[in-house]
Amino acid sequence: MLYNESLYDDESACRTKPDTLPKTVNSSSVTNVHPAPLPPLQDQFGRTFDYVRIAVTEKCNLRCTYCMPEEGVDFKGGEHILSAGEITRTIGALARMGVKKVRFTGGEPLVRKDIVKLVDGAASTPGIKTVHLTTNGIIFSRYAKDLLSAGLTGVNISLDSLDADKFQRITRRTGVQKVLDSIQLALDLGFPRVKVNVVMMRGFNEDEFPAFCELTKDKAVTVRFIEFMPFDAHQIWESGEHFASAEHMIRSLENLYPGIEDSSGTRTEHHIFQVPGYAGKIAIIPAFTRSLCGNCSRIRLTADGKIRNCLYSDEEYDVKPVIRAQGGDEEIAAVFRQAFADKAKDGFEAKKRSAVKRVSVADIGRVSMTQIGG
């Protein structure tokens, strides 16, 4: 199925005008008193978790081949997913445990009508320092100014090809120019952090590696090349022929720019570089080889309120009943502590545990990355 504008219009655009959400706080609705802290969220290996990734919807306006089937995915919605108020309450409890960073994902988070409210709620929570969002960029222009005013401090825009035909093949839609325009808009508006996520696939978009790197010449963006990891339960890419390792990409980068220098980035951007004289940075993310598990600080919350302590684990812990029973922060925190008490040492161990318990693909329960949360 090709691009159809109505696919993006049926999830209504933000109803507020661009400048109607200045970042001013009504003193009657928000208190400056910080709640007493709770013990930090830690696991048996001494890792502390201070970064939560919240999938606010399972729905998406693209159908990327490595993420989900083209059709037949039963997206949850309505009362089956957490409301804005429930998400904000959860963020408040996590902040008391020392969580400082929130990232909203999906699905495509911008198809959720109350996304600006969600960002505002997170940014207004005492203890939260940064609020980021990962988007495919297709409808970013509708929300960009409001998101910035609400307190969004960073945006990651996913783009796997600069070529219109390849973009259509991977996303099963058109719209590459919309994504490119969104990257430029984020820069023009002055978002503190703008990043481009590129899933690198050998034999598909590997030839575009130099062109993506060159985006950093004049743009203050971080282009992040991510190892390919198929989470579509149909595993249509599982043969391995499309896998390009982080090590392979680092060698390619060093061959392309012999004078490239190490730089600084986030924990997942352990391999990050900058070409002398270039405005932006280039990062290599070993998502599949999982070499950064020892420094993991991530908490994952699905749209339907399930806690996942590892991207590679099928184990889930349901916090939604506690939230809807009006449980306090301590009760919400207890579910997160239960989830992380048995966290595996790394993604390899987590995957082995899940494989032992799993009888068939249907036992996974989630057939696409959009249901897990990006």
C-alpha cells in the first residue's frame, strides 16, 4: 500500500496554534515542593536505572519491514492503554526513584492526540531533567512548536534511506521529503538535541553510509547508525544477510574519514565520533551485539502498562492495575522493583531465558517492535 495523505489525517493534528503553549506554569496547578525521594531502582548487578522509555501508542503511520507485518497487527487503544494522567503519575513515581530522563516512543508517538500534554506533564515533574521523543518525522511539523514550548529537550528522527524508492520499500509508504524537512525544522526551531536514527542494512542502504555521514558537515545533528535487529515475529530478515555489525561500521567510518576524532555522547553512544570541522557527530550503536549491557540504565514501559526490564526479554510486569486502583508512588515503585530484581545480566541471557519458556511465536504475545516500544 502506498502513501495516502488520509493515513496521516485520521489521527487529528494538534488543535492548538503553534504559539499557544508557552512554557509558563500556573502556580495553582503545580507545586514547587519536591516529594521525598524513594530508594533508587537497582538490580542484582548493581546497575541503577534512571532513564525510562515510554511507548505511548502501538499505532504507527508507517509499516517498516523490520518492525512489523504490513497488516494484521492488533493495535491496542482506548482503555487498554495508559491515559495521559496515568503516564504522568507513573513518571512522578519513577522520578522519586531517581529517574531523570524520559523518552516517549511508540509506535509513532505523534499519532497520539495528547502528545503535547504528555510532554508537558513529564517536563513539569520534579526531578525530570530531560524529555525526548523518537519519531518517524512524517507529521512532526504539525506539533514541533508546541512540543518545544511544552518542554521537549530532544528529538530523534528515524530515517533509513535518503532515496525515495528505498524509503518506500522499507516503510511501505512514501514521504522521505517530509522526514528530511522535519530534521531541518527541528534544527531551525532550536531543539537542544536533534538526532537521526539510521538502521544500517547490508545490501540495502549500506551504500548510503557516506551520504548520511555528510549530513553532519553543515548540520548540528548526531547521525546514529544502529545495528539491524529484526523484531518482526515473522522474522523476514532473519537470514543475517542484511546485518552490518558495529565493528564493520566503525571500520567503514575510519576508512571514509582517516582523521576522524573521538567525541562525547550518551551512554549508548559509546562509539561516537566527529569529523574535524564538521558541525555534527556520528555514532555507532551496537544494538544487536549488545556490548553495552553492563552500563544499561533503561526502563521500558509499553503502551498497555507492561514493564519490560530488557528489550530482549519476553518477561513483563503489569503496573496498570496498581495505577488504576489508585495505588501510591510506593506501590507503583514496588512493581518496578519486582521487574528489575530478576533482570538478566545481559541481552544474551535474557533471550535464552525467554527462548526456554517460549513454545511458539504466538507465545511472544507481541508480534512487532511497535508493540514493544522503540
